[in-house]
Amino acid sequence: MRSCRILLPVLVPVFSGLLWGQELGKEDAKNSATEGKGADDASVLTRPDARTMTLSIPAPRGLITDRNGKPLAQNKVGYQFAIQFAHFPDPVDAEIIAWARERLTHASRLAGRDYNVTDEVFLSHYKHRRWLPLIFAASLVPPDKEESFKEQLIPGLVMHPVYHRHYPGGASAAHIIGYVRSKGRLPNGPIVHGDLLFEDTYGDAGLEKTMDQELTGRPGERKVIFDSGGRKLRDELTRRPRIGHTVVTTFNLDWQRHAEKVLRDHCKRGAFVVIDIPTGEVLVLASRPSYDINIWIPRISNEELKTLTDDESRPMFGRAFQGLYPPASSFKPVVALTALTGKVVEEWTEIDCPDYIEVGRRPPAKMWNWTREPEGLMNVTRAIARSNNCWFYQVGIKTGPSAFLSAARRLGYGSRSGLPLFGESSGRVPTNEYVLKRFGRPFTDGDTANYSIGQAWEATPLQVAQSMAGIANGSVLPKLQMIRQVQDPTGGVLQASEPQSRNPLHLDPDAVQVVHQGMYDVAHAGWGTGRRGSLSFVEVCAKTGTGQWRPANNQEIAWYAGFFPAENPRLAFAVLYEGDPNEKVSGGRKAAPMIPVFFEKFKSEIKDMIRPPSKALIVVEEPEGGESAIPAVLPVDEDGNVIIPSGKIFRAIPVEPHEEDGEPVDPVGEALPAIPVDDAPVAIPVEEDE
């Protein structure tokens, strides 16, 4: 992986010569001393002009890149209009105000907008801070206008250089990257040691916030001395600003952008997630709709913020990891795995599947199959392929909710992933303890029937994709990774991720193979509900899902989730289609077609990824201490260095771990416990056909 760095010596000199006051010409000095003075004019020159100042230059933030070094967040030098006051020999208020307003008017004419500054601000700045520019424009000069504006400046009106954040992808990965905000406006009182030359920023959302400590650099210092006549005697850069660390994410920017395009072309609202199963690396985490995060730079206006927050489509909401939806039939493989592992059913056990079953008493509730037609005797693989509700109602009740919901938690449902995501939802998995406390009764068969088809509880698209990675592995749930490396400005690796397991799954290996076969049939058998989600170059295991989401609005959601290749799984995925009110959707018709549209574009690249390694192999053993690693076979080079799935040889530079109060700091954090749901409504069957 190439190092990502920025050359500060190129940026710092831009500030030289634009930060300090300039003397009036002789004619200007004469006019200011003799014109407009009266007995009632109040002078603001209340102290000598001699000053010794040590000023702080905010440091550029570190870069955020994708796995190949392509920038997701970077720095640029931009310009803001500012007034650099001249030093009047014997000024009065009216002269200062008139002089400043002439420059303000000229800037407004250049920019085509009205800049408003009060007289009090002009006078206060001249009195306390006239050696420094008065930045009055919050917005940046458009880059294409910089040169023409510079040619039209008048003495005293300057374009003040500032570091600012830039997001080259605009709306791409906006919910993941986040944005920065100003730490506060510049002071307006007397200059003190360490005052900033321009506003500093901090991460306020996304990776900008969760990785703020790593991204924050070290500010520089400039020492300046003026004599009593306002003349600059010394101007020395005593410490250069140092850029923050580079955060290299696991995302593939090309894949991320294509996933976002697929969502734009196929739905109004939705999400797309892709996970590398052996490493746990998240390659795609796309949400639709999105918005251009550059709108926050240098600061967002109240009108712009209101437009975003009032938008009913919620473009600032990262559906891929913040949205909560019933997992619907995408959860059925978990019920099947639990039942097979517990010997509740065997591979060839056949169960009669009518059009509905009756559950409960006084009177019993009718729990319908989605076809509303009987489908006869079914074994587990056909029940998965047909997504038969009545099979899962009956098997779920026999298995027991505590068993299959416990398996759900081991697969990552009901807790946060541990990724440094800002605002990630933990999902909601029901618990028997909650039902006892809330209703004074344990789970009922009606509750269990609902839970077994993924209704009456909630998960994020990221959790559904993560569960598919666990089902694909069959032994452990891979720990998800979103930060591949943290590098210092010279390219040295300070942190690097390694494949790890999160939870052992305690599943029967034979049960895993049976469920894999059922999921294979979903995409490839003539009776499968997800044939539109198959690929031309690899065999897919998948599951469709259609869920009742907002009953009051008659809104439904559609899922297509799974993994491939079927024989040696490498990539797991989940696609969510969020329907409109009263829109009839199904996983096979709405979500599944997005899979070939996305993956076929990268066919050659994926075929290289899934090709068996030709070099020597080593087996990753279980580490000491009882914590299981991901069972995997990894290639090595001729020197014995492990080659990670990207093909890169992992060579990290060892450094001392970061500590606070003597304790190591984990920037990811532990997964949160499950949050129980309210009482479960009776399931309303929805269409599951292809």
C-alpha cells in the first residue's frame, strides 16, 4: 500500500505576506491626519502600536483514503475575503469605518453578494487586532475565480489563505466520511499568546469524528514583532504545522461509487453492503439517498441545513448502518441452522405446509404463507428456497425462540458492529426477560412465529450482511474491519488491522452445508425465489426477504442477502429496497436484480479474488487464550510473509500503542448489548415470489 502524505512546505509559504498590516502611503497618512476631525471625534488609538505576538497556525487534518489510497477526504488551500487594516497615524472612528466599508463594498461587488459587518466590529478589530486580517467572508472564494479576483483587489482588501477540508467524492460515502465544523469563530478582543490565524476545525460526524484523534495534526507557530509605528520588525515561522495521520479505510471507492449508482438506478431509498468474509473488511457501505458533504465547508448556512433536515427522504440518514428494518425472510436461514444443529429436524425431515396455520387460543390467529396456498410436504432446503412461512412457523415454535434468537445474537444481530461508525444503530432483538417484565408472560407461540420469519424485530443492512458472512464461514462470525491502516505523515504504519473472529457460532457443520444448499437453490433452482440475483461467473447462495415495515403507511421493504462462491465463500452482501407507501414489493423482484448489475461489472477483478492461491499455504491456528481465530488458509510468499487477500504483503511498522491514563485506547469500542423490542404484532404475509 502506498503511503499517503502531504507536502507542508508547499502550503505554509502561502500565508507569508498576507497576514500582517501594511503602512499607509504618505498621501493617505496626510489625509487621515487632517481630514474629518472634530472636537467630538473619538480616537480608537488608545495604546502604542508596538506588539510581540506568537500566533498559532491550525494544522491540516490527516487524509482519509480508500484501501488503494484514493482520497475520500483531503485538504486544500482556499481563500476568504478579509480586510487588512492600515495603521492610521491619528485615526478617528468615522475614518476607520469609511475606509473599511470601501473595501467591504468592493468585495461584495466582486463576489456578487452582500457582506454585512457592523461598525462596532470594524472599530473593535482596529482597536484590538489591527495587525491581523479581519476575515468577514464565511464562504470561500470559488477556485475558478481566485486569479481574476486577485487582480481586482484594492489596497487593504486581501484574500486570506486558509486550510479547508475537501471531499472529492461529494455525496459518495457521505454518511461514512462525515464532515468537520469550526471550533468557533476567531476572538475579537485583545490578541493573546497562541491566537489562531484562521478558524480551526474538528470532526463532527462520521470518520471525521470517530477518528478525530488520529486525524488531528499539530498546529504551527509564527512569531511577529511590530514597533510603536506599526512597522513589522520580525516575522518568523518558529514551528511548522504538522498534518495529522492518514486513515486508510477498507472501502473500495470504485465499488462504493458503483453500488451508489445501482441504488440510484433501481430505488428511491435503499442500502447496499459488501463484506470480505476472510478478513471481515467492509468493502461497500452505500446508502440512498445521500448528499454532498462539501456543503459543510467552511460552514453550512441555516437555509441549507433546513433544506436537508426537512427533506422527507432523509438524505443525511445512513440507511446502511443506521436504518432499522425487519430482517424478514433473510433471517430464515438462522432458524433452519438452529433447528438442524439442535436436531429438531433432520435434512430430509418433511413437514406439511398448508396455506396457513392457527396459533394461540380464544380465538386462534391465522398465520398465513405468503402464497396463501398450500405447498404440501417440504424438507428444509426446499423450505428455504421457497421461503415457506408455514414451515418456519412450525419449526420455529418447536425449536424455541430463545434458541434461534440466541443464534441471531451470535451472528451479530442486536448489537453494534464495533466499527468506528458515527450513529450506528444496534438493532433490536426480543428477549424473554423483556416480555416477562412488560407483559407478565413468557414468549407465546404467536410471538415465536413472527420472530421466526424475521418480523416484529429490527436489524440494519450491515447486520444482515454480517450475519451472511457468519453463515458463510459456518464456524465463527468474522469481526468487521473498516480501518485498514493508520499511517504517520511519512508513510509509517502506526496501526494495521488483522483478521479476527468476533463470536464462535456453535453450529453443526453438517447443518451449515444443508442450509448452504437451500440458499444455493434460492438463486439457482427452478423453484427458488431469487433467480434474478444469480451471477454468470460464480455460484451464489442467497435469501430473499419481504417485510412489513411501516404498517400505518402500508410500507414494505425487500431484501436480497447472501454470499459467494458457494463452495469457498469470499464475499457476503445484503441489498435493501425501501418501498413507497402502498407499493407492492418483493425481494426477488426488487432487490435481487441489483446483485448482477453490481457484481458483473467487476467480474474479472472478483475472479482474481476468488481464484485458489497458487503459492505455499499456511493454516491459521487457534491462538492461545481460548479465543478462536477465523479458520482460514492464507498464502505466503517465498520468505514466509503472509499475503492478505488483497495480494499485499503485510508489513506493519511496530509502534507503542496509544494510551490514556495508562490504559490502551481502543478506537473501535465493544459491541453493545441487545435492546429488546416492544410487543410483537401478528405477521401479515407479504409476497415472496421471484
